[in-house]
Amino acid sequence: MEESKHPCYNADAHHKYARMHLPVAPQCNISCNYCNRKFDCVNESRPGVTSEVLTPELASQKFSWVKENIENLSVVGIAGPGDALANWDVTRKSIELIKAKDNEIIFCLSTNGLMLPHYAAELVELGIKHITVTVNCLDPKIGAQLYKVVNYQGQSYTGIAAAELMIRNQLEGISYLVAHGVLVKINIVMVKGINDQHIPEVVKKMKELGVFITNIMPLIPAPGSAFEKFPQTSMKEINEMRDLCQLEMQQMRHCKQCRADAVGLLGNDRSNEFRMTKVEPEKSVLTYQNSGKQYKIAVTSKHGKLVDQHFGHATEFIIYQGNDKGFTLVEKRQAEQYCSGISECDSDEGRKNAAIQAISDCDAVLTMRIGYHGQQRLLEQGIVSVEYCYTVEEGLSYAVGQLAMKKSELKGRTG
Ligand code: CLF
Ligand code: SF4
């Protein structure tokens, strides 16, 4: 059973199986009163969290990176930072690219449900078996207090009309998904004084529709949102509501309100270790403009697209030549591995020298990580180390700026 390996659908699995979210979906098609769109979608995440945004290609590369490094990765989810179905093309492309690499991984997706009637059939065809829909109410009068605007098929709706549309599309979509074997989880954001008394009715309806589990979540007022002054729903109130609703159907109690780029076990987010955007691209572009000088730069990269390899683990250097206007790939050079693990690091002079000799004519090495001693050894040869963690293209731009700065520093020191 797939849900037995899904950490959100099975409480017993959440200490063992990891999930990763791919932050490929930045847009949203509605405006919830508890949302501030500077942050991740509050229907799944804690407010105040901002995730990076990736293209499907980068998302696929990130998946390979995480899979290599995280044991028991069982789920790839798309949970924003906006709405997965408001960005359907990139959401679908990301899933397709990863499916082509790994047919075992479980895909999961979270949505406000507005576009479900349009995409539910495609979701089923793609083989997605786990979908979360946020359903906060069944009563449009309550919904009118929760949704500020709903943008649908080129028109903007507000008030009761907006809420009616949301509820209709959510119910239609959920029914379709359940009928086609999808395990549907329902998130409900509990807002005191607005939908709290109504939640048992929502849960009852969800049970009738055949959903798998409901997840009652606290409102954590997001700064800058219409509800910013609302009281936060306490965990005591949430648990009392869960206890009440448990009589009707299974309740999720281990939700962590994850970020849209969360990685790892639910209780141990490792997203910081797997950032594709260590340096903001705009900043790197600014730093290198107008330098003009030609540089030769050795890059460590697993597949040639990302700067995603430790200097010590590189068996090959990709040599680029160019300047602030652009770079050309010149050649690939094989090198003995500089070190083959922490215990052997700094112990094999021959291999270290081979790596350094392989790039002795370069101005810089562009790498994900390099140790202090490695940096010093390279510097003795006049090679600057530039650490970076994004695309090779952006990294080269960034390296030009760093080179201009570091070379002038070096000149100042020596001359
Ligand atoms: Fe992500 Fe959500 Fe899938 Fe889980 S999270 S899309 S169902 S893989 Fe899980 Fe995180 Fe709670 Fe979501 S703990 S916020 S319920
Ligand atoms: Fe914000 Fe609501 Fe859209 Fe989520 S669904 S991003 S909470 S407006």
C-alpha cells in the first residue's frame, strides 16, 4: 500500500520516510484573507516562510541531488509556494521529468481546488495517487469571509459568488478524484469566529465523499494579510476539534505545516542543505558587469548544468573561457579524485597535486564546496576558489565578479 510509505498519510511512517517538496508553482489564482503572497501558501505552510522557485528542469536536478543524499525518500510533493494547479504546465512538466527518472517515487500535490474540475482527469492519468485539497467551508456565507478574490477563466469573483465557485469546484474535483482511486487529504484552516463551529459539518461531508483523512490546521495570522490581527488558533483548540471530528473520521495529528521547499523527515527539515539558489542570481549579474577581461574557469558539476559537486569529489573539470558577456565550454579534463572521503582528505598528496595540476592554467575553480586547505593550495598557484550552488551559467557570471574582486585584493597584498 502506497500510503504506508507516505509520511503525511501514515503517522507511523513519518519517522522513517522522507518527502521533498518541489517549489515550482509560484502563482496563485485566488486570494485568501489569511494569506500574504510574499510567503508560501498558508493552506499548507506556516506563514512567514519564503521558498525558492525552480524551473521543472532544476526541480528534476534537485530531485536527483536529494535522492542521492536522503535515505528513504519516498514522496515528491508540489505544495506551492502558490497553488500547484494555478501553475499546471510547470507542475506537470516537473512530474513528468522525475517520473522518467524514477518510476517508484510517490507523487503528491496540494491545491486550493479551484482548478480541479479542469485537471483532475490529467492528474489521474499521470498516476498521482495523493492529493490534498484545502476545504475551509461548505457555506458560501462563511467562504465570503475567507476568500477575498477568486480568479477563474478570465474573470474575478468576490463575496458569495467567489465562495460558491470555490466550493462547487472543490466538491466536484474531490468526487472525481475519489472515484478514480486517489487518496484525498483535506486541509482545513480553523479560523476562530469564522469557520470553527462549521468544521464538523465539513468533515462529515468529506467522509461522505470518501476522502482518506482530514487535517485541521491552526490559523497562524500572516503579517500583512487581512487576518493579521486575528488570534492564532491554539493547539489546545485544534486538538479539541480533532478529537470531536475523530468520531466521524481519521484525523491527521502530525502535520508540520511544511515549507514549499521542505526536504527530509517531517520533523527534521533539511531544506537549507539543498538550496539551488545559494546566491540570488540578480546579485551575481550585477557584480560582474563591465569587467570585460577574459577568464578561464574550471567547474565541478555532476551533469554539467548545476554547480553541484564538491571539489574533492570531482573526477572531471569542465573548462569554460569567457568574460562578462558570456562563456564558452572549451573542454573537459579528467582528474584524479582530490579526496575520496573525509578520512582520506588531505592525505593523498599525489591525487591533490593531480587535481591542481589539471587546472593550473585556470583563473578560478567554480565549485559547490571546497575545504580551507584546498583553497590555500589553489591560491598558491594563483587559482581563486569560488563556492556557488546554482546553475553553471549563473555561477560563471558570479565567478567573474568574485575574480575581479579577489584578484585585485591579491594584487594589493603582494604588490
Ligand atoms: Fe507535501 Fe502535503 Fe504531500 Fe505531505 S506535506 S504536499 S501531503 S508530501 Fe504533510 Fe507537511 Fe502537513 Fe502537508 S506535514 S504541511 S500535510
Ligand atoms: Fe495564499 Fe490561499 Fe493562494 Fe494559498 S491558496 S497561496 S493561502 S491565496
